[in-house]
Amino acid sequence: MTPTSTMSSSPSFFGSNTSTTGSWLVQGLIAGATIAAAAGAYAVISTGRSAKFRSRVVGIIPARFASSRFQGKPLIPILGKPMIQRTWERAKLATTLNKLVVATDDERIAEICLGFGADVIMTSESCQNGTERCNEALQKLGKKFDIVVNIQGDEPLIEPEIIDGAAPDAVFSTAATSLKPEDAFDPNRVKCVVDTHGYAIYFSRGLIPFNKSGKVNPHFPYLLHLGIQSYDAEFLNIYPELPPTPLQLEEDLEQLKVLENGYMMKVIKVNHDAHGVHIPEDVEKIESLIWQRDLS
């Protein structure tokens, strides 16, 4: 039977330790962003904190079965539970979400998710990435939400505090943490660089910045992008209409389409020593961390 959509209803907040920059706290607020309209004109979405804080926040976990690097990844067992279930259970601990759903185009994923009690929204196979899948799910929800938090299904150890921190009033925000030296040249670990105000300059599968020695600088605070993004709902409506961009296609990173089309993206620095599951070899690492933290 084809699953159908359902409509049911800290520790430290943010911090980032590096050897050169110390700790700093970021609220993740974006005052405004220059945006491209479909006709080629530009407009400004102003999202400063209003007198009445926008509290309608939906968390969406996009999940697909067909992955070029790891087919069937959402259903891979991690210490006896499907990975998508572990991500769901961690996300349910967030306090800012008014609703949490899984968005998928695969009936196998939907059946498993319904089995452990998740709300599921069936989406089209034509979605090019998780952001487009989140947008389609938002439209199908049929309820008014101001903020959408995109929680990657391959983050089974996502910290609820990170989800809560990504949800304040913002046009677009995402999270990053310190990059481990052993991940510097791994194309599955996406790196990012930010300006002095905490806005993204670029994301890459390669090491950035890249110095002339061609080696990792042990004293530089490299950043690893994490699998969570928060959008203003109006921005999410615009995203699918933006044309694909050269850098986005070359790096295969949906965030670059945002930057290339003139939007600003806030990067929230957090402490997060676990990473997502991108390839089969990552499963053992995640299981080891689950045992260490007694999260089984």
C-alpha cells in the first residue's frame, strides 16, 4: 500500500573552539539578503527580529533511496536501527520544532518511517536536491510555517541544540564545525569559508583555503559544513525557480546556487565532533561514537 502524508501535530547553545579563534557565540540572525527574482530583477527580503517572534517552525528530513555514493543509505542499520530512525529520534529532541516530517520519494523509506511513528510526506522523484524536496513537502503540508529546518537524514548524531539554533528568524542559515585534519582532502566532507561577519563566502569539496605549500596548516581554523540548513519559508519558495549555476554543478553542492544567485548565507559555528554517513565506511565510525556516548 502506498504510504500517504500524515498531519499530526543544554548543554551549551553554540560554541566553536579552535586554536586561533577561541570560542564565540552566534545567534544566526540575518538582517536581509539581496535576491534574484525569476524575471531577473532583484529584491530584498528583510527578516530582522520583529516584535512578534515567528514561532511556526517545521523540521523536514529529506531522504532518498537512490544515492550514487551509498544506495539505500537511509535504511542502513546502525546498531539495530535504520539510520533515518536515529536521525528522527535525535531531531525529535529539539525544542523549537512545531512539527517534524520525513520527505521521501521512496515507498520503502516511507513504510519504515511510518513503522516507527514518523510523519511522512511523499515527494516527487524529480527533486534535484534536499532543498527542493523540502519545498515540495512544505507545500503539501498545507499549513503556515515561517521557518523550515532541513535536517539531513544521514546525520544520526545531530545534536538537538544545533537544530534549535538554526531555527531563529533567518532568510538562510547553516552550521559548520572544526574540520579534522584527516578529513581535509576527503571530497565527501564539504568545507566552507566565511567572511568577518560570519557569512558564507564559498563551499567546496576541496580544502579551502588552499595554501601554496599544498599541505594542511595545523594552525588554521578550517571549517566543516554540517548537514543542517534553515530557510525563511518565502525564500524556500524561490529556490526551485533559481537557475542552476556553474559552481553548483561543478561541486555538486546546492548551497552554491544560493551564493551564485546573490543571496547571503549565515554560518553558525558549533561544537560537533561527529559527522554524517556518506559512504559505507562511515557506519562503523558512527556506531563507535554511539557506544562511546551511550546513545544506543
